[in-house]
Amino acid sequence: MLLTVAIVGAPHGLKGDVKLNVRTDSPERRLVVGKMYETEPAELGPVTIASVRSHKGSTYVTFVEYADRTGAEALRGVKLVVETDEDEIEEDAWYAHELVGLEALDPEGYELGEVTGLEPGPAHDYLIVREPDGILTKVPFVKAIVTEVDLDDNCVIIDAPAGLFSDAELEID
């Protein structure tokens, strides 16, 4: 199974630097000089990291195969991918593609919507749930709120605090 390590963004400067939208939880291990990545689309790769630098919270790299701005521009939107090693998977960890499409239920089994994505956050990730009325809701992906992920039953159980979902009834005293 291929996992996305980063998505190539806009070029920066004239020497082929590109900004990366990092999608890995360990960039210091994955984004190192000399590391080679397959790409999606495959015809633009593989690519080898020639340099890595951080600037104002962003990660910039250059690739051996694309050493100027024109080449870097051709990579915009390209995914750097890696084959997963099933031994690296930790317990209670899921990939975004496993969660998308799962039914979101409350603890009593009532439908809250469908999981449409996973968005990384600075402290924790967010499940993106499309409610039946079409509203997108960001649900903090923490054990206290997302109490269960059941891939076999194709659902997640969400014990949402009042007001998180649009049709949640708020008790007013």
C-alpha cells in the first residue's frame, strides 16, 4: 500500500527549491538528503532529495532530477509516496484512506454522517464528517470524543459534546 509522505507545492527561488505539504508524522526521518521517492503520477519520478531546509515552519527541498525552477514547477501537486511496512503500524492508528467512507454514529447508534477525510492539526487530527444535511464538521480525533473505530462494521462511534454537530440540541436553562 502506498502512503503519501508529502505533496510538492510551489517552487521557491530559481534553484529548484519547492515547498512541501508534509503528510508524515516523522519528517526528520523521511525527508533526508539522498532519500529516493516514487511519485504519483509515476512518470515524474522517482525523485531523490538533494537538499532539505526549514524556513518559518515550512519545509523546502530540492531534487537531484529537477535542479531548476522550470523543473520544480512541473512537480507542483505531485505526491511523494512510500510503500508501507505493516510492521510499523501502531495499535489504534489508522490511515486516512481507511477512515474515509465510514459511517459516523453516536453512542446510541444514531447516524451523525459519513467520514469524508482526515485533517492534520497541530495537537491532534480532525475527522471530517459530512452530516446528512451536507454540513462538514471537524471532529477532534481524540479518544474522549471518537470512542471507537470499527473497520469491520464500517463505522466510527463519536461521543460528541453538545453543539459539535449542527442538529445537536442544546439544553438552555
